[in-house]
Amino acid sequence: MIASPLAKKWVMGLTGLFLVSFLLVHLSGNFSLFKHDQGAAFNAYSHFMTSNPLIKVMEYGLVLGFLLHILQSLYLTIQNYSARPVRYAVPNSGESSSWNSRNMGLTGSFILVFLLVHFNSFVVKYRITKESENIYQIVVDAFQSGWGGWYWLFYVLSMVILGLHLNHGFQSAFQTFGINHKRYTPIIKGFGWIYSVAVPLGFATMPVYFRFFY
Ligand code: HEM
């Protein structure tokens, strides 16, 4: 692993931003769930995502991005617990004391659990055990009646935690990259805030819609 704490933070920031761009693509594709076409658009989108060779290559990048992000965070956490005060490679401007900033490891671990559940519910059923070719129906069934009718709530809670993680992640990445411009910094920070609220909220509308309004 990379030895310098600052380099580690760069890896966290860059892989984080890469994952952030994936989330935006995933969210926009998932919006086709709302089309009143019995899942035709969503199934076509999922089929494209699983069969297109270019997407396959990008998936390897995605897996690598997740692994690097997780491994670096583990390494950083272990270092933070060790005696040397190497926690902040770039001095933090006060936000470091917030609950959210101190618990990135906790929220990140929860997101990892969410991802494992998410994979087991959708990716495994669709691609590995091939329970059904109708991924739209798999999603609808999960949100409507999964876990005795509580699966939707796990998603909504996970999205709150994802929002917290993204919110501090953005601030932290901007700090690591040394973004410091009188005019652009507030705009970039504003973007981070809007993203960390809007994207999880967008995802959360899906379980709520299928559970209560479908
Ligand atoms: C309501 C919210 C969501 C729905 C309905 C949803 C739906 C799906 C479905 C149906 C798949 C399988 C598609 C396929 O195998 O091609 C999938 C894959 C995936 N999802 Fe989600 N997802 C949601 C939220 C999220 C979130 C919040 C994350 C990340 C934090 C995420 C990460 C992933 C990843 C990494 C994959 C695998 C992508 C790939 O292999 O190409 N999803 N999602």
C-alpha cells in the first residue's frame, strides 16, 4: 500500500470521485423504473449494462475502485489508531470534529453491508443464479414484500447513511485536492452538498414508490 498519508488521501478522494460518477449513471438508469411500461425500459437498460463489452471493462474499473477505496480506508483507519498523530495530512478547518467526519469508517462499513445485501438481492439473482430475466420484477418484489415488508426501509436508512458519507467525503476530497479559490470553492462545495442530498434522495424515492404508491 501507498505509504504517505497524503497520497492515501488522494487515492481515497480520486476513487471516491470515480464512485460518485458511477452513482450518477446508476441513478439515471434506475429512473426508468418509473416508466409505466411494465419494466420494458428498465429491463432493456439492465440487459445493455450486462451485455455491452465496454461496460464490462468499466465494471472491472468499478470493482477496482471500490477495492482501492476500501483498502486505503482500512489502512488509514489503522494508522489513525496508531500512536503517531498522522490523521490529517492537510489541516482540517473545523469540520473534523463533527460526528460525520469521525465516523466515516462506520458509515463506510454500513455502505459495504448495504452493497453486499444489494448484490445478493439483485446482481446475484439476475446474473449468477439467473432466477429471472425480468430484473424489473425482482426489484419490484423486493421493495414491495422483501424481508416481510421491511426491505424498503433498509434501503431508505442506507440512503441516509450514504448521504452522510458522501457529504463528508466531498468536503474531505476537496480539502485533499487543495481546492482553494475565492470564486470557485463555494460553487464546488455547494455542488458537493447538493449531490450528497439529491442522489441518495433520488435512490430513496424508488423503494418508497414501490412499497407505498405502486
Ligand atoms: C433504489 C436504489 C437502487 C436500485 C433500485 C438499484 C438497482 C440495481 C440493480 C437492479 C442492479 C443489477 C443490475 C445488473 O446486474 O446489471 C444493480 C447493480 C449495482 N448497484 Fe444498484 N440499485 C440501487 C442503489 C444502489 C446504490 C445506492 C449503490 C451504491 C452505493 C448501488 C451499487 C450498485 C452496484 C455497484 C451494482 C453492480 C453494477 C455492475 O456490476 O455493473 N446501487 N443495482
